[in-house]
Amino acid sequence: MPADAPAPAPSLPVDRENLRPDVDTALRGFLDAQRTQLAAISADAAPLAEATAALLTGGKRLRAAFCYWSWRAHGGQVDDGRRTAAVRTGAALELFQAAALFHDDVMDNSDTRRGRPAAHRAFAEHHRDAGWSGSDVQYGSSSAILLGDLCLIASQAEIRDALVGVPDDVALRTRTLFDDMQTEVTVGQYLDVLAQAVPWGVDLDADETRARAVIRSKSARYSVEHPLALGAALAGASEDALAAVPTYGLPLGEAFQLRDDVLGVFGDPSVTGKPAGDDLREGKRTVLVSRALRTATPAQRALLLESLGDPDLDLGTVDALRGVLVETGAVAAVEQLIADLTDEAFTALDAADLASPGAETVADLARAAVQRTA
């Protein structure tokens, strides 16, 4: 390379060791098999395969990356025969993520996902355009729920196939972790539904405790901690090493979701793929809002409680709510909480004494997770 040539851009953690292309290849294999299977059942099922392919195309592949690089950090070698298992476990995580997103968009009544209409909206629109009988909304919601179920079934099949040929004790421990993750996320979804229904703004300590419990069970563990644990288990990590994973995985996962909550209000729609202030229209009861209510003036409090959850919020009201979140110090408080949790995670990560190059890449993934803009 000439002396004055620019240095090559550093590769993203998910692209190192060909991880993203390999996960994508595994997912394409699933999609091809699904198209064939659904076509054999009925030609009318084709839209299900198309919608699944649309959601699985793109994405950050963050969970797959945490799993793979934890496997490397706990001693996994690219030539030890288990690399395919690590990659396919990552693909199973992506399929489970797709299932969660299909279901979550229905429960949150979301309009968009990654810059496109959410599946239930797209199916409802197709129903209207075709002039079919019955409720277009019900058709859309039912279709999206079934899409989520198909992806959940697919994630089970993918993790099963991933573990073929893996030693029985490693396979059992890995599969148990995967099953526990699915149970916890499902319960977390219910806790989120519950949090949206119970009184809000009366007991602020209880509100925040509930919001953080939802964060941990619905997102933090399955986004970061469980993928890290699955990678460690696949590598045959010791019980002590597995027990250490939550010490850095959980605070990092919570910081990841808190960042998501900030982006849900302040993120750039062209980057996040969701309308500005979408979480405000959905009325999400987050730590961010809880912190704002603690220090809000009576007028600010009234605006928050009256406006949150209004699906017809205009941009002017969205901007006013954003102003309240800033003026009350809520944004600064959540940013500090993210920083504290990140520091806690990195302290524990350093103490875990993981192997190179996995240790460095897990750290890079951690930074990307909490510093992201989408």
C-alpha cells in the first residue's frame, strides 16, 4: 500500500471472520426451505414466506454476533468443528428475534418496522385493496401473529439442527439456555402488557421498578446476556465462566435497551426506520418517562400523562413532549444510567479474562450496542 494511501476502514464486529455472510447464508437456507414447504401446503401461503424474508433481510445481526464472539472468547476455534454450530445458533437467535418483532408490533400497534409497514399493517392493506370480506385489521393482526409463530417454530428447528454432532452435554446445556430464553422473553412480553395496563404516575418508584423488570426480561437478557451465554456454552465453558456472563451481559443488555428507549423518542426516522416519537404515540412506559414524572411541574406532568399513548400525536406535541423529557433532566438521568451500567459491564468483562480475539470483539460489540443511532 502506498505510504499516502488511506488506511482501510475498520471492519464492523459483525462482519469479522465472515460472520454476517455466514449467518445470512444460514437464513437464506431456511427461507428457501420454507418457501418450498409452504408452497407444497398451498399457493395461498406465499405471502407468509415473502413477509418473513422481508423482515429477515438486513438487521444488525447483533444477537448472532454476541453469540459467535462469546464462543470465540471462551475458547472456540474456527477449525475446531463447532463453528457451524455457533453460526447456526446465531441464525436461530435471528429467527427468534423475527418472531418477537412480528408479535411485538401487533401488541404495540406499531405502524412501521425498519422503514417499511409492519407486517400486520401490510396484510391489512392487502385485505382492503383486494376488497375481501371481514375486518382488515383482524386479518392483518391474525396474519402477523401466525408469522411470528412460524418464525418461532423455525428458531426451534434451527437450534436443533445447529446442535447435531455437538457433544451431548454441551448440546443439552445450550438447548436449555435457548429454551429458558424463550420462556423469559414471553413472560417479559406479558409484563410489558401488564405495565401498560396498571395505574401510572401514582407510585413512581413502583413504576420504575416495573419498567426495569420489563427491560431485563423482555430485552436485556435475550438481546445480550443469553446470546453471550449460548456462545460460552457452545465453547464448553466452565460453570464459573458461565456464571460470570450475567455480570457483564445483564448490565450491558439493560444499557442497550435504555439506549433503544432514548432512540424511540429522539432517534432520526431516516436511521431508525420508525416515525419520530413513535414510542410516545405507543405510550411506552419507560424509565425515561418515569424519570421525567419525578421532577415534572404540574403542567409538564399533565402534558405527559394526557399525551402519552395518543396515536394521533402531531409533530408539535411530540416536540413539546421531547422538551419536557429534556427540561426535567430525564434524558440526562437515563444517559447517566446508561453510562453507569456500561462501566459496570466493562469492569466485569475485564475481570472475566476472556480469550483473544473474542474478548476484544465482544468489547467492540458492547460499545456499538450502547452508542448506536438505530
